[in-house]
Amino acid sequence: MKDGMNMQLPKEGDYIAIQSYKHDGSFHRTWRDTMVLKTSEHSIIGCNDHTLVTESDGRRWVTREPALVYFHKHYWFNIVAMIRDTGVAYYCNLASPFVLDKEALKYIDYDLDIKIFPDGEKRLLDVDEYAAHAEKWNYPEEIDRILRHSTHELIDWINEQKGPFSKDYVDIWYKRYHELVPKNNKKSRNSKNKI
């Protein structure tokens, strides 16, 4: 996965695809349409709502609710805030920092996830999957060290309600998504506003 450093960043209101891979380079999952809400030199915030997801085995499904996504070029995690009738739930992937090219925003999924329920309960998921893949693909010791550190860093963010975990963050960016939708719904998601 090469980072398109000379590539122009997507603009607010553009749609991008998101692709995840595994450590060995194999394809894991694609989210077809995510609207970009903000880009900076180091991060991208987006929203997808009932978007098509394609799995590595070809299975396809559509997301059930709107979700704000947060990716950063320096953090080994990404954050999905799922906006539900019962409140906001979070799904946090321990993953490589993202790269962006003309095809999609891309990252390597390292199996471990933290799920936060609307009532604040936190669960570390897929520990067995991480152990199995670490052995199968011989994860370097440095990757294991980075992911352990990133798990603690992510838990600190959750506990401190930092960034995507603050109530204001969800309100601000979900409102911005709704402000942009009317401007874009007349355009095809597959038109030139998609990178």
C-alpha cells in the first residue's frame, strides 16, 4: 500500500471508498461510499450511511445506521461512531495508520477491536484471532509492541472522552453530514466527485 503523497486530498462532500487488508496483504473488506467531512494533513473524518460493504469472500451487505469514521496517519487505530436510536456505539479497530491513493483510503486491520456500547461498557474483541494471525503471519515484535501501546492509548482516549469520543464531536460532524447531503444527493456517487 503506497501513500499517494502527491495526490490531492479529497474535498469536503467527496465520496471515497475505504479498504482494509490483512498483514499478508490480502484483501479484507471494502466500504463503497463514505462522504468526506474534513481532511487535514494527518486525518480524515467521514460519514457513511447505509453503504455497501464487500467482504473478502465476496459476501455483500449494507450498513444499518449512519457512522462517523476517523482515520489518522500517526495513530495505529481508527474509530467508527455508530449513531443508533439507543445512543452512540463505537467500534475501534487496532490498525495501521491509513494511506490514501486514487482508489481508496487503505489500512491494515490487526484483528483487535474495542467496542464501546451506548451505556459506556467497553469490550476488547478478537484477542484469539489476533493471536492466531500473529502466529500465522509472524507479526514482528515491533508490531505487537505498537499495538499494545496503541490499545492503551485508545483506552485513554475513551476514558478522557477525547476526539471522536466526545459528545460534541458526534453532534458537530453528524450535523455537518446533514448539511452536505442536500448539496450532493443530485450527483451520482460514482460521478467525478468520487476520488
